[in-house]
Amino acid sequence: MKDYIIILLILFGVSTRISAQKSTSIEFIQKGVEYAQKENYDLAIFYLKLNIKENNIPDSIRVKGCFYLQHAYYLSGHSDFSWDLLKHYSLLYDSPDSVAVSYITETAYILAKSGQYKEALVYGKLAEQRTKSLYGESSLEYAFALDNLSIRYRENVKVDSAIVLCKKAIQIISKTIGKRNMNYATSQNNLALLYYEKGKYNKAISHKKKAVKLHKLLKSDTTSSYAILLDNIGVIYKSKGNMQKSIDYNYKSIKILQAINDTCSIDYITVLNNLAIKYCTIGQYDTAIKIGHNSLSLSQKLVETNNICHAIALHIIASAHLSKGDIQNYIQSVSKAIPILENTIGENHSIYIDIMKELIHIHITTGNYIQAIPFIEKGIENIISLYGENSFIIINWLIDLATCYKYGVGNDSQPLLLCKKVLNLAKIHYKKESLIYAQTIHNICTILDEIIPSEILLAIEEEVFSIRKKLLPHNHPQYLSSLNSIITYYTKCNMLKEAISIGEQILNTNKKNMDGALLHNLAIAYSKTGNVPKAIHLLEKTSEIYKKEFGKCNIRYLNNLSDLCLNYHKAQLHDNVKKTVEELIFITDKMSFKDLLLLNQKERIFYWNNVYLFTQLFSYFAYQHISVQ
């Protein structure tokens, strides 16, 4: 009997403790929710973090606590943890009520804002299904759910599906509340964005202007949303190539925001950033930099200085400096932007990936291949997490990585493996007879040059040429590029007659528009056969073409000049050698970073590794002969 009493006392004590703990936990959760609503996120996290894990908490209270905790984490910059929390505490998704539906919708939005588009789409679909079962297919709530889901599909690059959903939403809105309302205007605006992303700019402008008309009709044309609408129309005109009209819409937007005294907001800064981009596009770099700095100074006044607009302004300034050839200021600005983007939108966001790709391009351009490798590998990792390892987006990144391993590390096995993967992906995503497939195979050949036998590369380039021959006119740059490659590999394989035969045929059919690269490759073939005078004649013609097309400070002109100098030496034309060497030295000293931006991988290698050697070598030969005479 005594034992039973002790057990009962123990159980009573435990029950009392549990009851007290439950009561305290509920109070703490409610307090945490209040702090989250007041935007005091640190205290919200403190009260909610431990208490929502307690047992015996009613589901309705736990759900509310989970939602506000993940909301607090997200708004305080911890978007990754926010997602982890949702995966562990997903009770709200089992609830059919309207509160749960709004939580699911909000969750999808939060995930999308942090760049987690796949997850956002999952919850967007769930919100649409719950809304449909709760309110019915003809309800206004369901129209909003379809509109939101269309945005989630757009973020996952499924624009056609998004358009279908958006059109359905517009039909429902029209039937339930008519066309003269802001909900209808918003859906028209969303549909315009989808058509814009499909490249159907006229349709996009048409739907945007419907939204503009409704704003004016509803006396809503002095609001920030209307100003942003005008700015968006400007963006579409920019894509159409009508820069003046695009800039005009920018200034209309700015005028409205200034009139309503909304000049220290994300909206105003966004419009300024878009205007700076346009000035950068039309080559007015100093104006772009000035507007960019104005945007920066405004964004620094906001509560959250590490905002995405701040990072974008830094990137615009960087791009303008880059276009001016100022690499130092470019790197300085981009280096400030990258950590802000990492802390705001995350490494998986398309904006972050695009900026990283640009930085990679600069590293490759300046011959810093080894420095580019970790950035490329990180970018590939991000793309895989977003779109999967077999996405077509990864193809060009793999080509860049293979290039860096070839020229930076000097590793032949890694480029081979990467090119094999590129080939497999190209076969999955591209039609074998398409131009994009041909271009990808051509890029693979460029990387594998000097790694695999020229005979194999010749066979591949002949396959590329057969595709381009069917699809392109004979004066198209890609068509001529294929012929040049074939002539180059014929020359490398000592099939000099074949190289000369093809080259002469092309020259005879294109006498009015002779291609410099083709003349140059044909000259090399003649030089190898010992017909040096013919080679010199063709190289001199090529120099004239390159000088006219690109100017002297260009790698094509420089490369041709080096080969011309070599053939002058073979022909013992010593005065010509001396004159050419002096020009070579002058050009290599004069070439700026901006000139180097235009080079491809092969040309950069030539510039960085061989130009100095050529000039020194020819200087020695030239002046040795002159001193003997």
C-alpha cells in the first residue's frame, strides 16, 4: 500500500510539473508571437525557439509559434534555418482552415524571397489545393491562389504553365468582381511580366498599359505602385531596344515618387538603379556611376543597409567602371556587393549567380584561371542545388571550368572529363542538328586542341560544319568559323593541299567580302608548303583587313603581324622584320585591359605567354642581321 501511495505521489508531482510547464510554455509562445508582431525578432526567437518543442502544447498554438519563429528567423537574415524549421514543424499544413492556407501562402513567398524556388513551388501548389477545397474554383480567393502559383512557376522557369494559371486567375476575377478594380490590374501586370520573360514584348506592353489605364481610372496614378508600373514598362522598352522611350518612362516614375515624397524607399532606389543600368547600356558610364552613387547614399539611410538594392547599385557602378576599362574599381565595388547578396538573397539566387559569373569572366579575361576555378565550382554547386545536375544551364559553366583547368592548371585529364560531361548534357538538351549543339561541340574542340589528336578534332569540326552548312548562309560568321577551323586542322595534320584547296575555293566565291581569319589560316598553310611569297601576300592583306575592322591594338592584328614577321624572316627581308618588330613592341605596350576583354581563351593565352617571346626573338634575328650587314 505504501508503494502505491509513493507511486501516486510521484505521478501527481510529475503531472503538476507537466501542467505548470505546459502553462509556462504557452505563455512564452504567446509572448514570442507578440514580439514578432512588434518586429523585435531577437526576443521573439528567444521566447519561441525552445518552447514550441515542448510536449503537450496544443497544435493550434504550436503552429502559430512555428510560423512566427520561422518568420522571425527569415526577417533577421537566417533564411536557411527558416527552411529547416519549416521541414521539422509542418503541422500547419495538415490543417484545412483559412489561417493555415494563409500561412502556407506566406511560407511559399518567404522561401521564394530567399531563392529556394523549388520548395516555394511545393508550398504554392499546396496553397492552391487547400484554397480550392476551402473556397471553391470560382472564388476570388482561388483566383489569388492561382496568381501566386503562377509567380512560383515563373521563378522555376516554367513560364508557359505560369501564363495558363495567370489567365485563369484573370477570368475568375473578371467574373466575380469585374474588370474595374486593382485586383484585375495586378493580374494584368503579372501576365505582362510573364510575356516579357517569354520575349513577347508587344504583348507585355499591351497588358502593362491595361494596368496603367485601370490605375488612372481608379485614381491610383499618384502611388508608388503606379510609379513602379511605369518603371517596368521602361524595362520592357529597353529590351525592345528603344532606349530613349525606356529612359522617359524612368523619369516619369521618378517624378511621381518625388511628388509623393517617397525618395528614401526601396521603390525609389530600384527606379534609380534601373535608370543607371540604362545609361550604362548606352555608354554614358559617368552618368551611370553618378546615379549609382546617389542610389548608394539613399540605401545607406534605410534601416537595413545590407539590402539588395544597395548591392545592385554597387554592381551597376562596378559594371560602369568595367566598361571604362577600370578593373581596380570594378573589383572593389563587386567585392562589397557579394557579401551583401550572400546575406540577403543567398548564394542560390539568380542575381548572385550572374554577378559571380561576371567576376569569373574577368578572372578568365585577365589570365587568372586558377583564381576563377573556386568561383566556377561554387557556381556549379549552386546551379545543381537549384535546377539539378543535368540542367542545361550548367553547360557553359562546365566549359569555363574546363578552360581554366587547361590553361591555369595545365591538367589534361580534367578538361577531358568535363568536356565529356558537356557532350552528354548537349545530347540530352539540344537537337543534334541544331546550331546550339554545333556551337557547344565547337567549344569542346577549342578546349581539347593540343590535348587530343588533331585528326579527331578535324573529324568533329567537319561534323559541326555539316550542321552549319545546312542552316546558315555562306557569309555567316559561324559558317566561316567552321571553315577556318577545318583549314587549321588540315594544316596541323599536314594535309596542306586540302587546306589550300578549301581556302582558295572560299576566296574565289567571296572576293568582295574576304574574311581575315580565313586569309590568315590559308597563309599559314602556304608558308608550311614553302610558298613564302604567297604567305606574305595573304598576311599583308589580312593585316589591312584587321587594321580596318579592329584597329592595331587588337590581338588578331597582333597575331597576324607576328606570323608576317616570321615569314619576312624566312624570306630574309630584314628591313621588313625590323619594322614589324618595332610595331609589335609598340602594340603590346599600348594594349589596355579594355582591349583584352574582347579576347577568347586561345587569344588570351597567346597574349600572356607568347607575345613577349615573339618580340624578343624577332628583335634578336632582325638586329643580328642588320649588324652583320
